[in-house]
Amino acid sequence: MSAPLLAYELLTTAEEVVGYLDGAGLLPHLAERAHDVAVSEVTAGNMNRVFIASGPLGSLAIKQAPPFVQVAGPGWPIDPARIGAEARAYEVFSRIVPEAVPVVVHCDLERFVLVMEDLSGLRVLRDELIDQIRAAASGNPARAIDFDRLGAVVGRFVGTVSAATSLTRLGADAHAELVRTSANAELCALTLDVVLDEPFRAHEHNHWHPALAPRVANLYGDEEVGRAVAGLRATFRDSAQSLLHGDLHSGSIMVEPAQVAALRTDAPEQQIRVFDPEFSFVGPIGLDLGLFWANLEIAAVAAEAVGAHGLAAERRGAIDSSWAAFTAEWRSEGVDENWLDSVRADAWRFAGAEAMRRVVGYSHAADLETLPPEVSAAAHQTIFDRARHWLVAGTPRESL
């Protein structure tokens, strides 16, 4: 790690957050006086600490990267300069797809702070997915999500960004410069470890539902899976195709509650934003699609587990609409269909790795962990089996 542990001040209290904003000249965004600003901590992800500061004049989101993985603490150190990778990604995304990302208003690479548009009027997609399952399990109506639009927005985001930052579009020199300026060695190493290595061998980070024990025992000696994972690691390291989000799962997407969107007469479609691109780098395009697909498939299996088969179909529809939007962007570039087939195969293999780590690795899928106990085991087994198939075959399969 390049930055010494605790070599800068961490924001931990409301007073410290307000003081920071005042010192950075951002207080006028919120209020005329510091004591009129309210601060709440909304940390939810694994990596960073996040606050919302609000006042009579507006609100802002404040994100600080500690010199360790936030969810694990100082025992797992990691370079806080990752906030710079996130800021650089937002800069590129905001030029290409400004409607899909939050607005950044301040970046501080000495204290590793990013201040941006407050999206607290939207909800993290994963939380909405889980709330839908809880409602379905209890027989109550759930808040609606336009899954076709969700998939289209994500697919268009990946397609537009990847096309705009490709070697073909940029040319050799500009693409090489993008590879250089977007290098994100430490977080790429983290992905290689927690997604493309640890879940497939005995490791202290791994844990799983007891019903998976026989499958996990077989997984560690599974030669087909081992070859597939080795191939994915090589693709991840060596295929510098386009700028990626790098961690595009359901915890990195926000959606507007449908009832809020419906109140707007000018544009009643649900707002959808992609955020947290701190894992961004120039890599294989299929990674972003695969992470999204894996998490939507997990969400669909969770819906099936509680008998919500219509909801499961809607959730899988987001996978289809994301691919349609992605391919529309690339077909406009005149790309060869065989190349699209290769991206799709990469995406399903990365989906397999992501889904497997969500059931046997370090960070599990809350969609499955929050299921009623009587259906949880079967859902975990279904995802494990599908993940193995995606990894080995690079194709989807409707039933097992």
C-alpha cells in the first residue's frame, strides 16, 4: 500500500464533516451557517465511509476512503488512493453518459475525499430487490421497478462507455494513455483475489450455507472450473479493451422509487444512476456485463424461492434488455457479430465467478442471505450450480 496507515485525518463525526465542507468552500451549497447543516452517516458498502450533509440550500454526499477495507477494518490495509481512480472514472463517464452518473463537485487526493451530488432520493438497487422479496414472501405489494428500463440503462452505459474508450475509437496513442491513467493495480489485485481466486480454493475468507458443503468440497478439486478460472484471470489481466466500471453489481446502481417517478409529469420514467466506480480500469468489456447479470440472476432465483415467478421473469428481463442495449451501441460501430459473441461468452464466465463468490466467498449476496430459512438452502444450491455452468460453458442455461 503506497499511503501510510492513518497518515491523514479520517472524518468520523458530523462536526468533522461540516468543518471539512466549510474548509473546502462547499458550505454555501448547503447553508449560510454551519450549525444549520445536518449530517447522517449512510455507509453501506465494503470499501469506504459515506455521509450525507444537508441544509436549507441543498445537500451533498461525502465519501472518504480509509487506508483499509472499511468493512474489515485496519487489519485489511489498502491504498486510499482508490478514490482517485473513482474520480477519474467519473470524469470520463460524465463526458460520455452524464445522465447515468452522479455529478462530482469536489475531489481531495490528500484526504481521499470525494464530494458529489446527493442521490438519497434514490435507493440502492440491491435494497429495493430485497424489499420486493420481503413483500412477496409476506403477501404484500412491493414497490415496482421497471426492469426493462433498468437493463437498457445499464446496457447502454456499458455499451456507450466501452465503445467510446475502445482502441478503435480512440486510436493507439490515446488508448494507451487511457490504459496508463486508469491503471488501478491494487483494486485489480483485490478483484483477482476475492472474485477470481479465493472462492475456488480453501481460504480463511470463504464461508457458505451448510447445504453447499459437499459442492464446495468438490469445487476445490474441480479441474474444469480450475481451467475456466485460470482463463478468466488471464482475460482480466491481459484484455485491455475499454474503460470499465469494474464492480457493476446491484449495490453499485441506484433506482428511483416508482411512485416518486410517477409524480413527474414531464419525465415519469424511473431515474437510474451508476455509482462507486472505484474499481475502474481498462479491461475486458464482458466483466461489467457479467457482474450485472450475475446479480440479476441471483435476484431472480431469490424471487423464485418465495414463489414470485412473475417477478423472477421481470428480473431476468433486465439481462435481456441490457444485452439488447449494449449490442445496439456496438452494432452502430459496425462490429463483427463474432466479436459480440465473444463478449457475451466472457460476460457469462465472469457472471459465473461473481455468482460463485456470492455463495462461497467472502462477500455474500444479501438477496440470498435474507431469504426465509426454509427456502434458503435450495436457492444457494441453484446459484452454485448455475455459477459453475456459466464459468465452464460461457453460456446461460434456463434450468438445471
